[in-house]
Amino acid sequence: MGEISRTLTVRMSDSLDLHQISCSLGVGVEHDVETAHGVLHVTMRGVAKGSRPTILTYHDIGLNHKSCFNSLFNYEDMQEVTQHFSVLHVDAPGQQENAPVFPTGYQYPTMDELAEMLPSVLTQLQVKSVIGIGVGAGAYILTKLALNEPSLVEGLVLINVDPCAKGWMDWAASKLSGWTSNLVDNIMEHHFSADELTDNMEITQTYRLHISQDIPLDNLAMFYNSYDGRTELQMERPLLGLNEDTVTTLRCTSLLVVGDTSPAVDVVVECNSRLNPTKTTLLKMADCGGLPQVMQPGKLAEAFKYFVQGMGYIPHVVLNRLSSQSVPTAGMTRLVRSRTHSASSVGSTEGVRSRSTTNTLPEGANSTIPGHMAEQTIEMTA
């Protein structure tokens, strides 16, 4: 993949002085970081940019950080955004490229433990705060991190996030079908809809080969089983004006993303119903399935640009490949509100916004809305 794929490897057991590492933009430095729940393989690109957060990614089952995120992070318009941040890619234990097979008797971390590994990693890498981008299992883990350590997480982009524990009927069906012998098929059905599996053979076959050949299947089965045994994310939508400060929910600005034909549509909508509507936007991508970061990297890069602008960062980034006009003017999106949000959360897009501002619109979007609190859904079409 050229410059962006070059890596250096560092073994870490103690805190590392990052200033001792000469790391040019686009060169990744790999670390094997010791934590209370085992070693975690991560790749840092760039160095911390002042007080800005680091972008932290976590991939889904059947993938690693490269197969999950390279299409997005190698996209030119995404690089226009990420050049302003350091980026930390996390590989779940045993899922990275050339990972050794776990020894007999190895106890894979639970999903809770995978989330608990991250603060130690951030401390050792001297990362003060993050903007998380997670997909599927990775989105679940980053949500747990934000619930456990809200001061560490400034914002979350959650793709295909499922806040629910696996239902008993799902568990029984998987046991009856013998999931160990159909692991690859189960993961493919997790990523892709039935229509995608039949209509988009080129991309689905590429991912089937990757899932079956590039990650040791024993390791993959352990990560799958950990995600399969996840617990319910304890989140509750706050009653505005009553319990915003006491209810358990995400405190950070959040963007939920799902393709409109993704198998995860219903669970993402369910997650949206549990979050603070003044801090959460649901983005449904039209004509997009289970891997929006792969199938529609340009649209996701655009959405991420507006997301970080709404947090008060890089307010004047211009996208190269997409129109520099406002999104509605360019005809790329339709803003569909199933509920409105407070007028105080919408303002001019010029200049740097307060980081408390949420549910911001691209420049030129209609901001004539009622003044009561409700949620925002965006449908993005080509």
C-alpha cells in the first residue's frame, strides 16, 4: 500500500517516550503492549498533535485493522482529515497479520476485558484522549471504553454497533448448526446481507478468502466466541431536563453509521434509541451494505470530516474528490429528520465550533427547526 503501510516494530512493557521515535507521516510504528489481560498489538501512525485527540480504530470479527480500515484511511479525502491527528489502530489479540496461533489452554479475553485493555495501551503510548472509529465488535468495545472511561473518549463513530447481548434463540440456532464448522459462513453473514452475498461476488469472495486464510482460524474462533458471549451494553436514553447527568449512557458526541441494506440496521437503530439525542446522529447510507468503510469510503470520509468539524477541529478542511460545496447543494445527501433537535445545537458552520455543539449540519443545510429536543437521522445517497 505504499508509504502508509510501512511499519516499525517495538516491544513494550513499560511507558515509551514517543519523542525518541523518528516517525514521518504515513509510517506506522507497531507495538506489542503488555496489559493486565495480555498483549495487544497496535499500530501508531504519526505523533500526537498538541492537545488534539488521537483517532483510535477497532476492527470487526474476521478482519484486522488493515482489511477493515485501509480502504477508508488510504482514501485521499480521509487523509486530508487524518493528517491533523495521530492515528492508533488496534488489532484484537491474535487477529493481526502473521499472528501466531494461541497455545493450547489460552484464555481469550472477554469483550469487557478487551475494552479494559485499552486505557493501559493509551497510557503507555501517552495518548490523552481519543476519537474512536469502531466497526461491529470493535464498535462494541469502543462503546464499553467510553462507558468505563468517559474522560478518555471525546467522540465515537460507531459502524454496525450492536448494543444487545446475543439472544437465546440466536445461541440455540448457532449451536444446532454447529458454528465451529461454519465459522467463515457465520462471519460472512455477520458482514453481508443475503443480497450482497449473491449480487456482489467479487468483494464478498475477496473477504471470504481473507477470513478463511489470513487469520489463524483457532484465533478467529476465539474472537468470534468472545463477541458471541457479549453482555448487554447498559445504556439508557436520558430524559432531557430530568436525568441527563445521572443516567448511564454515552457522554461523548456520537455518529452511528449503517448501510441501508446491512444486516445490522435494526440493532443500530436500537442503539440509537438508547443514546442522548442531542449528542447522537444516525447516518444511514443508501445503496450500501455491511461494510460502508469499504464500499463507500468517500461518503464516510465526508461524514467524518463534518463530525470532527462539529467537535471544533479542522473547520476549513476541503475534500478533494468530493464536491467542496455543501452536501445538500451537491446533491449527495438527503437530510431526513425523524425528530428535530434544539435550535441551539445548529448554527453557522463557519469558524470553530464549541466542542459541546452536536448534531451539526453541513454548510447550507436547512436549520429551520422547532426548538424542542429530538434526534437526527441522516440518509446519505449518491
